[in-house]
Amino acid sequence: MNTTNDLSTLRIHGERLWRSLMELARIGGTDKGGVCRLALTDLDRQGRDLVTRWAREAGMEVTVDRIGNVFMRRPGRNNALPPVMTGSHIDTQPTGGKFDGNYGVLAGLEVVRTLNDHGIETEAPIEVAFWTNEEGSRFVPVMMGSGVFAGAFSLEHAYAATDVDGRTVREELERIGYIGDEEPGQHPMGAYFETHIEQGPVLEDAGVTIGVVPGVLGIRWFDCTVTGMEAHAGPTPMALRRDALQVATTLMQEVVASALRHGPHGRGTVGMVQVHPNSRNVIPGRVKFSIDVRNMSDELVDRQAREIRDLAARLQAQTGLSIVIEPVSTYPAQAFDTGCIQAIERAAQGLGYSHMPVVSGAGHDAVYAARLAPTGMIFIPCKDGISHNEIEDAEPEHITAGCNVLLHVMLERAGL
Amino acid sequence: MNTTNDLSTLRIHGERLWRSLMELARIGGTDKGGVCRLALTDLDRQGRDLVTRWAREAGMEVTVDRIGNVFMRRPGRNNALPPVMTGSHIDTQPTGGKFDGNYGVLAGLEVVRTLNDHGIETEAPIEVAFWTNEEGSRFVPVMMGSGVFAGAFSLEHAYAATDVDGRTVREELERIGYIGDEEPGQHPMGAYFETHIEQGPVLEDAGVTIGVVPGVLGIRWFDCTVTGMEAHAGPTPMALRRDALQVATTLMQEVVASALRHGPHGRGTVGMVQVHPNSRNVIPGRVKFSIDVRNMSDELVDRQAREIRDLAARLQAQTGLSIVIEPVSTYPAQAFDTGCIQAIERAAQGLGYSHMPVVSGAGHDAVYAARLAPTGMIFIPCKDGISHNEIEDAEPEHITAGCNVLLHVMLERAGL
């Protein structure tokens, strides 16, 4: 056992962490160097099997709850204390990268391996979690596992979600063998920290190593359906058309325009478009598209949504086409715990890393964890700010730095 | 045999024609009352089998050429004369109607049945054709059978066209048993008439029964691909995005705006859109969409295309995103034969039907036929001007009227 003095010089094993990241990334690895490992697929199972094997090899106990969240536990001296938890997710986007989510999980594992290397025992237990279906690419809602855990929506609601082929979350959890007995949310949690690549360009632009995250932008998701009348493209004079796509494109542009009016943190994205019947010489009769708006406060993000709805109402009145905007998901803006934020700052400072506050534009499992326990997030830069992309990349030195910060905040929180 | 005097009172059997239309429409019939009978599918084969059975029952000989065009022949007194031909197509759009194409084929059959009923022999033979893959929904180019027949493109080019599953025209022709021996274009044709629903609202608006078609609009088809950079929707600040969809929507709106600037016959349609990766929380990295522009003269339609290209060049310079516009198909504007146009007018006049000139906004097999023989087209109204839609509809009295006009122009042309 090292003395407290020695612990200030304690560092994680950066190369080992990097090798684990690269090994996990081979499961679902793509030709372009990314990862396609959608939630609850066979590849997700293989990823889960590998990470839990590593955890057991590090002496951890593994438990699984009914939504497939996995908790990997390193006991403390006083196991009556709630664990200090870290974690993230290992599912990816269809054209995802190697670091999104996976880094947060394997950084936690590396903290445990480092403590094992040095025979360090903590007062409270330490746990590393990975949460089911954070991405929401295959099943909606996103952040499903942590959302059920925090009671944001019910287990039944999550179980019933279907993919494009009609398979349910419950069926797929059973199929891959990751439906546990533990009731979601019953698992104790004393504090929660999550390391993650920034997925934006702020840290890289500023040349700063550690982002201390004050909170996460509020998010609103909608589906918009514009219904006109499909007709033959040639003989239908322009004045008599009911072209759903032309009305839809005006709204798609407003999603972006409204975000620009509510800067600097406003975001607006149309990511998914379905045109019916999608034939070259037929005027589109129906267009469905997704709307994703985000901002720093719930008030601002709701204002963006209201402006889009207002334009939709005007367009409906002008054109006579039906425009329906349906809410899909709502994620409130979430501020993190002041104590956790300050602990992260202190750790970065003590380790000699440059650091700055960076708001998170993306939702994270930490948002739901923050409803149950004091929570903080640690960001590191990613190349060109790009994530949800096969070319997503991060520097080994930043990967190491973020994990060292995690090590020290967890040690401080768990106690020696 | 009737006298020439009696022939002016000769009329087709409207109910029989209607019944045949309804019976053919059951093959591929949809719940909404439309037809989905894509070219060279099993349903297309069933439709072909039914129509050729009817032709044989009416005493006609059936021949098939190498691109699957079918010619159904009623001999004349002088079979050295080239036949007076009529026809159209029996393939449909994915959400097509009962009348588009099918009316032109069955109207020809009804003319023959009527001549048989009255024992009328013509000097020249009469033929009814149906042409392969007019719609182009499954295989590009459209008007494939008549296009190969007219030498607009080669048989090999048509054979190599693939559907979304990678099946070729040649494979599918062989599979359904409609690949004949006759060399396309070797079939003689003295004149060609085609009856068709207008597929636009002009006749209905004017309350007129017969449209005498002076010609067909020129058409240009393009595929446009905008390439940006996919990235996570939340954390990527608006200013640093390379959102392919936002640039694409500006061009989609220009397709329509340019058509409006070149009225009254200008048309502009974006019918097909593919967004990549098409995920709710990923900024689109690539958008591909179709462009369909039409106008009365090749000069006007080329001007529309040039304006769209000019905006694309400006947008590429402004945004740095790549924009590629590739030509897919070009159909020149086509004027019909003055003699045929006048014969149709005379027949409508003699039958006491109201008539007016109506330009065709859609391509038809008659466009290619016009390259080989004097050609004319007869339009009838369709409900609300709607076609390429399951609710496409036409009045029995108009169906009958168009077929009566066809009967008399063919009799005049074929000679007694």
C-alpha cells in the first residue's frame, strides 16, 4: 500500500488503456476504421462478453439489471457505502467511431487495473457501468438503459421499442443473453463520473486537454410529416401541385435558421428524411423528417421548437398541405453537481493538465445519473471535433490524461 | 360488310372496354384501388398473358421482339402495307392507377373487337402494341421498349439496366418468358396513334372531352449529390458544420423556382431523396436527389437545367461542399405529325366531341414512335388531373369517346 503522498504521483497505464480500446474496436470494426456495433446485436453481445471478461480478470463482480445495464464492482473496505461509479456505453452509431462511449467504460476499467497494480484499497467500493442503447440508432429512446435506471421512462416502454424490422428490445435482450434480474434503479450509486470525447471542436480549437463539463444542453426531438398529393411529375402544372417535399424543405431550413437565431449554443439538425413514394417522376405525396433542436436552457430550446411550429402553421395555412409535428423525446437541460465539477477541476489542476469549461451538446448517460447522485463529466479533445463518424479519432496522450483525472476524482470520492 | 355511309355511325363497345380495363387492373390491384405492376415482375407477366390471350381470342397474331415489346396483328386486305399501329404500355408506377398506359392498349384491342363485330376488313393491317417498361420505376431508362425500337439507345444498354436488387432487364425478360426473336425496330409501322389519359388537369378544367396533342415536352433528368461531413448533431456548433442536407434543400427549391420562372409549361420536380447516413442525431454527410425538368422547347428546358447548375456552382463556392450533377436521361421535345393531328381533330369533330389542343407534359411511347412514322396522340380527361397515383380515375364516357376517336382515325388511315 502506497502512502497518501505517493498517490499524488499515481498514473494510469496509458498504453494498456489504448490497447484495450483498439481490441474492443475490432468488434464491428469497419473498413474506414470506425465501428458499427448497434445496440443488442450479436456484435453488441461480443463487445459485452469481452468487457465483462476483462472485468472478471481484474477481480470484479458483474451484475446485470433487467434492461441490460451491466455493473462491474471492485469492493471497498466498507461495502455498506454506495459505490463511486463511472461508466458510459459500448453501443455505437451505424457509422460510429472507436472512442464514443467505449472510452468512458474502458477508462473505468483502467482505473481498477491501476488500483490493482498498486494494491490500493478504497473505502467505498468502485463500480464501472455500461448502459444499454445509449445511441438510440436502432431503438428509440436514446440513453435507454440509464433512462430506465433513473425512472425517466418505464421498463415496459423500453422493452416495447422496436427496430426497423419490428424486433423488440426485450426479444433482443433475451436473444443476446443480457436480460438480468436486478430491478433497474435499485442499484446504489454514491457519485457518478463519466469520461468522454468532447464530440465537438471546442477543446481542440483552444488547445486544451481537459473539458470540465458544467452541464448538458436540453434536447427536443420531433417527427414532422408533410402530406400533399402525389401526382405525375410532367403534366401537373406547377400551380396545381401539392408537393410535400417543397413545403418540407422550407421547414428543414427553418430548423437550422432558428438555431442560428439562438446562438451560441443553439443547434438544429434534420438527420433523417423519408420521401413517399420516392420515385423520380412522381411529385412527393408525403415527406417525413426528424427534427433535433438543442440549447443551453430549456427556455431557449423550447423557443426554437415554437418557431418551427409557428412556421409550420403558416405554411399549412398558405399551402393547404397538412403538417403534423409530433414530439419524440424531450431531454431537459441538466446542470452537473458543483462538488463533482470542482473535484474534476482540482484533479486536472493537480495533474498539470490545461482545462476549461465545455458545455456538452450531446446527451450522455451522465444526464440520467445526475438525477440520482452527484455527477460530473470529463471531456477530452477529439480530432476535428468529429464524432458519430468512422474517422472519429483521439490522441493517446488525451486518452491517458482524461483517465488520470478520472482516477484521481474517483480516489478522492471513494476515500482511502 | 357495311357501306362507307354506315361506318360514320360505327361506335366501339364502351362497356366491354371498361370491363377489360377493370379485369386487367385486378392484376397487381392495391387496397386503395390502384395498381402496382412494375415492369418485368411476375405481375407484369400475368398482365401480358391476359392481354395476349384476349388478342388471340380476337383472331390476332402475337409477336414479341428482343426487348419484350409485343405486337398483336389483325391482317388487312393488303398485308404488304405497313400496319397502322396503336398501343401504349401495361407496366405501372409503384402506386399507379388503372388507366395510365393500360387504356391505350385495351382501346386498341377494343377497336379490333369492334371491327370483328361488324366484319369490317381494312386495307392495311392494324396492330396493337404494348411496349416494355414505359414507366422507368424499376429500370432506367423509361420508355425502354419503344426507345430501343426507335434506336434511341441500344438493346445492350437496356439489357444491362438493373433494379435496386441488382437484377438486369435481360434476366427478368428471360425469367418471365417475354424475350422474343424479332430485332427491335425491324417491325414495320405505317402510322402510330396512342390514346392516353391526360395525366394533367387541363381538359377537366376546360370541360372538354378530347385533347388533340401537338407534341410532348422536352425532359431532362439528373442526379445531384451533395457531399459534406457527417458529425454528431449535438456538439457540432452550427458554424463548423458541413450539413449536406441544408445545401441540398436550397437546390431542391431552385428546381421548382426555375420552372416557375419559365412558365406556363415549365415543370420542376424532386421526386427521390436519399440521405446518408439517415440517422436522427447525425448531421447528413451526403444527400443524393433526382431532378426532373420539363418544358415546351429544348431551349427552355436546357435554360432551367443551366440555372440549377449555376446555383450549384455558387453554393459549392460559398459552402465548400462538393455538388455533383450528373445527367441521367434526356428526352427532346417532340412535335407530332400534322396529318395525324388533323385526322384526330376531324374524327373528334365528326363524332361530335368537344376537343382542344393539350401539350403532353409526360413522355410517352408515342415520342419514340414519332421518330419512325407519322404519329398522333389522343387525350381524355382524368379525375382531378391525377395520375401516377392509386386514386387515378377516368369517366366511362371519356374512355369510350377516346376509343371512338381512335377507331375512326385508324379506319381512315388503314383504308377500307
